[in-house]
Amino acid sequence: MAGLIVSRLWPALALLGFLFTSAGVGAGPAAEHLAAAVRFPTVSHQHPGKLDSEAFNRLHRFFRSTYPETFARLKVEVVNGYSLLLEWPGQDSALAPVLFTAHMDVVPVEPGTAGDWSHPPFAGVIENGVIYGRGTLDDKLGVISLLEAVERLLQQGFAPQRSLFFGFGHDEEIGGVQGAGAIAQRFRERGLYFSWMLDEGGYIISDNPLLPERQVALVGVAEKLYLTLLLKTRGAGGHSSRPPPTTTIGRLAAAVVRVENNPFPAKIVPPIDTMLTRSAQHMEFPMSFLFGNLWLTEPLVARILGDDQVSSSFVRTTTAATMFNAGVKENVIPQAAEARINFRLLPGDTPEMVLAHVTRVVDDPEVEISALPREGARAPVAAMEGGGFEVISRATRSVYRDVVMLPYMMPATTDVRHYVDLADNHYRFHGALISMGQAEQVHGTNEQLAVESFEQTVAVAVAILEAAGQP
Ligand SMILES: [Zn+2]
């Protein structure tokens, strides 16, 4: 609760924080390290040829000088030039290792929006107890908190029984094939299999709509599956002064409208059922009854959540028409038109089901429908008690005393898809306390994290590594 009170008092404390920062008393070394890491513009551009190799090389040099024990005592491999694989060998080689992953690359700043930031996105400014910049949440937060934790544990003389591995990719934001994909391949070649793994994905939310009065730690135990369908149609084309009754554009537009008008049904599936049932234990009547008795209330709850644009993504396979291309000149009827519709599939739904549904509702043999290829797979829903979930929960509670731990499903995807076959259970979580507003700044404007929150993230990472290293 203390953290919540602090965050509520934040505006009042801002002036005080400014005085401390000005006097040089503000951020500790860990926060300074995150700010410094932000200053290396390790941007992933859609075109891999635009990779700024110097930015990555400088970031690596920064790691080696900032975390000397880590880079001296762990086995370090550079993968595909820019990704890092670190191994901290355990005392007992019979125990299955645990894997921690994060990514060093960040998304670009949208052209024309840099001026909307309170500080330039790659300046790494700390002001009034807040670290500003691209990557403070996604995902230099993950890389730096893990490296801080390893360095701290090495300085304390900690030696894990179980081997701990770290995979830091350099291209997650454009699919992760060169980074996480190649790291995963090295693990396969060595015959490694992990007891569980932890990647980015969930945070501790201070104002979650489910339990707005509580700090809620969302541990990602599942993610939706990404699928894009391509819809194509061809026709006669010709001069627009002599048009046929239906053009390629009209035919394809009608098909897209039919797909939009036939959304997938809202339903409560694992892990959302567990998430709701566990949150019900902290709610008051009637919400506690509604969410706590899904055996009875599932259709009603699914409908309520499905009617809201944000919560809808948790209860249905979503449909988003994202591209529509046809025509080159205003007086020429195009001979071809194509559209792309992006779906995010609930656990249990498959690409075959989506393709069959779309083919049925489009109901037009002139519209050709196919799935676009995509690397990687989807991990099954991870265990929501015991093992890694318990390690993460205990570690988080040791730092945030009154936190509510909930399993969570990520609506977006992560590098986890490259490691599906390498672990029993895949989790996605950072021990950073943020607001819903901050979560929206990921990939957007003014990405930021409070210094206090980052220090707590490192404390959670230390506790997780310590516990993960035990037999
Ligand atoms: Zn990320």
C-alpha cells in the first residue's frame, strides 16, 4: 500500500523531488544506469538494413564497464553480432536451468512527435524522481534490472545451485528472428531445456480497473496468437466511364464489412477465468459474486467485458482490418484489390478456425483468402501456481507487501514465441509499479518510469534470481 500512497502523493512531492535532484541527492546508481542505457539509440527499424550497429556496440561496452563482475564471471556469448547470451553456471548441474529474457532494442519515435515529449526520447533525463525516455519500460527496464540484480548478487557472494541463463535480443520489435530466434537455436544445439522462463510482459498496475484500490501484479501466463489474413479479388477493370455493376473495390469492401460485422463470440477462457476468480476474492458484493461464480455468470460477464473496447481483447479473438490497397488512378477501375485483416487469437482458438470462419462469412468465391506466414509458435497457458509462478509471486510480495498477484494474458506478443519448445512454463513480468496511463506510453510518447519504481523492479529481480537459483 505504501507505494500506492506515494504515487498518490506524487504531485505534491514533485517540487521536493526537484530540489533533491538539483542537489544531486536524487536517483541512485541503478536509475542512473537505466537513464544511461536509454541514451544509446538502439532502434529497430522495419528495414533491418537501417540497424545502428554503433549504438549496439556502445551499449555492450556500457554493460561491460557498468557490470564488471557479471561480465567477468558469467559465460558471455555474442549472438548474431548484437544479441547477448549469458550463462551463470549452477553448483548442481543435475537441476534444470531457468531462463530470463529481455530485449535491448526499442521502437522508433514516430516522426513529428519528438517535440511532444517532456524530454527528448533518447536524452535519458531524470527529473523530479522520474526517468524519461524510450525503453524505460519497453524493455531496457528488463535488461538493466536483470544486470543490476546479477551484479548485486555476485557482489554479495551468491552462487546459484541451479544454472541461470540470460538472453538479451536485439530485434524483438521487428520479430526477434535474428536475436531471440538465434539464441533459442543455440540452446537447442546444446540440448538445454528450462524448468521455466521469464520475459517482459506484465507490470504491477496502481489503478487497474478490476481492483482500483489495490496494487495488482499481472503475471503474463499466456499471450494471444498473431494472425493476418490476406483477402484478394480480381476483376475486369477498365475505364471508369463504363463501369460494371460491382468493382473489385466494392466486392472486397463488402467482404471486409461482413468480417467486421461477424466478430468472434465473447467467452471466458483460461487464464482469464482464473484471473477473474482470484480478483473476486478482493472485491465486494455484487462484483465478488459476479466474478467469483463464473460457472453461473460466464455468459453475462463475457458480454459485459466484450462490449468494452479495452476489455474486449481479453474475451474474444479480435478482428482488425489494417490494410486496404487498390487503384492507382481516379478514372481507372483497378483489376485487383487486396486487404489485410489482423486477428489476435484467444488461447484455444486456432488459425484454421479463423480461416474457416472468415471464409464462411465472406461467402464469396471471387475473394481469395489466405494466411500470411509468421515465425514462431504460441506457448501453452503456463501453470498458475507452484514453480515459476510461486517464485515470481513470493519475490514480488517481498517488495510490495499488499500486492494482489493475478495471472494475465498479454494481448500483444513477445519474444517468448521463439522459446516455446524450450521450457515447460513461460512467464512475462516486470516488478515495476506503473499506472494504466504509463502502460499506454509504451511505444507512444513520454515513456517514463519513477526512480522508486525502478529500484523496486531491481529488488524484485534480485529476489526472483535468488529463489530461482535454489533447488
Ligand atoms: Zn518489448
